[in-house]
Amino acid sequence: MEYPLGGYNQDYESRISRTAAVNCHLEPNATGNFFRVRRSAGLASEYDVGLGPIRGMFEIQGELFVVSRNKLYKIDASDVVTELGDVGGSTSRVYMAANGADDNQIFINSDGNGYIYDASLGTPFGQITDPDFSAGLGAASLNQIFWVPRPNSNTLQGSDTADGLNWDSLRRVSAEQDPDYLVQAIRLTSALWLMGKKGCEYWQTDPTDATNPIRPVAGATIERGVGGDNSIATWQNNAFWLADDFTVWQISGSAAEKISDLNIEYAIRGDGKTPGYASPEKAIGFFIDHPVHKQYVLTFPGDEATWVYDVLTKLWHTRESNGIGRWRGVESALFKNKVLVGDYNLGKLWLFTEEEFTENGETLKFQIVPPAIRNKNNDMTVESVELFMEVGVGDVLGIDDFGIQKALPIAPLIQVEYSKDGGVTWRNKPDLSLGTVGQRDIRVKSRLFGRVRKEYAFMLRFTVTDEVPVEMYELHVETDG
């Protein structure tokens, strides 16, 4: 009988395990039946920038601005990396936005201190010293004005028009539809969203007010606040964030909806049997603008966990880096038609690509746990399990970053584990070969799993650690009951 490789048909009884997808994403067809599971993109070395960690990335006009540890760098179209100046801090997130008549000014918000880079000035980089400037988190630009919340307040302040070095004490507005501390202000197309602790307000341009040329839109408030100050990420006309109830939300245009599923919600908050994350409020979110799989990445640093929401499929999976627990990615940007990911610890910008099956040469574990199989009325015997997937896909001619031929496996293996109690305990079956290079007729089949008591769940777990692409299409399980 054919069984799905992933999906929402999950049961949260103690005898039933939950599905899982680690370093892989699911691609359903139009009816929601899963026809393919693919290995996630790997990370190949692309740029070395400073000492790390990477705290911010911002692309504008064919140049990439990067904050690594306490320094601001620029990478130009010729891949020249230039240090521009000191922005203070060491590990906290840095926010950047562009402004000016031709986006010539870059505003950098680092630990509440503001900096401006403007190549048109005689001294192109410097700190904002205006006494009227005081910044919380974030950086937004609308109508040639930089906007940033004042710390621990419901007030948003703006810079002078096309001039981020000067700030007018009168250019301030307040989030008042639901008075609240502002976390960040974000720009989506031609409007601002004021993201607060208890709710989010939608503000549009107001050309009738020269001092404060924005106004709230009546009735456009979202009664769902921000639970992770650094979890907010934007992409085109969309925003994603960890909400005040520790669910995950998305704004699209002027509408909002919850996008988290039970798996991530129980992981964050606990389910009564297992504890949730110890410090979810410290979550960090960013967006990967992949050509196909647009992804919102949400990492819980203190709990060493990373969850990824795929905008295309509307499904979640997790990512792990070898020996870390969480994923090492912490920022991302598109630059020269390449998807780059910044490192949470090193001064590295990684190329995010399906052609790489490792992370910096380290193992990128693929693991999938399909939904449980059980018979509520009778015991059943699991006679065989067969995966329909790509085989014979090894590459013995691979070359590493140093120009040395890699000793890739000629016959990569897939590890097979099974559980008869819903994933509480696991047993190993012998590894199965995925075939020598070019061997396309091999069957990935395992036999004799034994009897499973009625009402108990039979679970499977498949793991690949070899440096090969992984694509699964169908799972067939033969039982006698």
C-alpha cells in the first residue's frame, strides 16, 4: 500500500509520533498528496567578510553591504570587499535601509546607534550625532524619510527628507489605535506597518502633512502583536513574525493570517508532556529569496532549533547544521543573481545552492519521518518497506573548493530505522544501497519488520548523510493487517 512521505495527517496521542523533515522540503501536488521530498540546498563558500558573526546584509544598486562583528563592509560588482567603518556592537542584529533621491544613503541601526554611508559625501561614513535621534530596533524608509521607533515607547520618529544625518524633534507619530510599545516599523510597498507588542497598525502616506507625512488607516489594525523582537522578516509585500502568543503570522498586502502548524507550535510552547522552548522571545527571523522555494527562516538560538516555512508549499521543515543543532544561517540577500546566506558565527557568506550537498564541507544530514501507520482494530505484521526514489546519483568526479578531487561514495547508503510505539523507541535495519554511480535499476527495499500491536503506531525514519542529491517519490508498505 502507498503511504504519504509527509503531511498534516498527524495524531498527537502518546502512541503516535509526529512527522519530521530535517534539511529537506516537501513538494505536494495540487491535491495535497506528496509526490516528492528533496534535499535542501547546501552551503558553499563564497565570500570571507571580517571576523564574524554576520549581523546584517543589505543589497542596493548592485552592491552588497554587510555588517560582520563591529565593521561595515561593501562588496562591489567586481567582488572587491572594502571595509567602510566601525558600527559598534558584536553579536546583536543590525538593520539597514536605503534613502535619498537615488537611494544614495544607507542607514545602519546597530545597538540603537545610527550610522550613515553616503558615497556622494566627502566623508562617506559617519555616526548620527543629532541629539533628537534615538533608536530602538529596525530601519524603514518611506518617501525619502528614514523611520525608526524610539526605545521603549509607542513613538515612531523620522529623519529629515533625503537626509539621514539630521532628525527633526517634531517628526514623530504615535501608534494609538491600540497604545503599545513599538518593536519595529517595516515598509511593505508604499506603506508602513507599525509592529507593536500587542498589535500591528497599517499606515499610509499623507501628502497633506509636511511634517509627518504618514497617517494610520482606520480599521486596518491586526490584533496580534510581536513575541520575538528580532523575528520580523520582509519579502516584497509580505512580512513574517513570531507573534505574542508564540504562533507564527504572515502579512500579505493589508491582510494577515496565522501560518504556523501544530508541530512548530507544540515545539515552541510544549504540549503538556514535553516542555517548549526556554527562550522563544529571542527568536531570529530572516527571509531567503530562493528562485523556487521562498523561505522564512526562524531560529531559536537558546534552544538550538531552526524552523523553515516554505511560501510555495505553505509547509514547514527544520534545518540543522552538523554538530550545532540549529542552522548556521542567520541573514540572507540576493547579490549578482546568487542567493547568499550569512553565518551566525563566522565571517562567511555562503552560496545557497542545490548543487552543494554539504555545509562548508561538513555533513548535511537529510532525514524524513513519514506519518504513522497503524491498524486500530487488529495487530498487523509489516512485511516490507520500499522507497521509490532517485538512485545511482553519486558523483566520483567532484572537485572541492581547493581544486582537489573529492572521494565521494560510489555506492551511497540510506539508513532505515523503525519504531513500533509511535517513535518512543527506535530500532535499526541494515543500511540500504542507493546504487553505484549510474545504477538506475536498484530497488530500495527492506523486509521483515515484525508485528505491531493494534492501536500502536509503526513509524519509519530515513537518513542520508552521503554527499549526493536525494529525491523521494513514493513509500510502499506491505502489511498483513
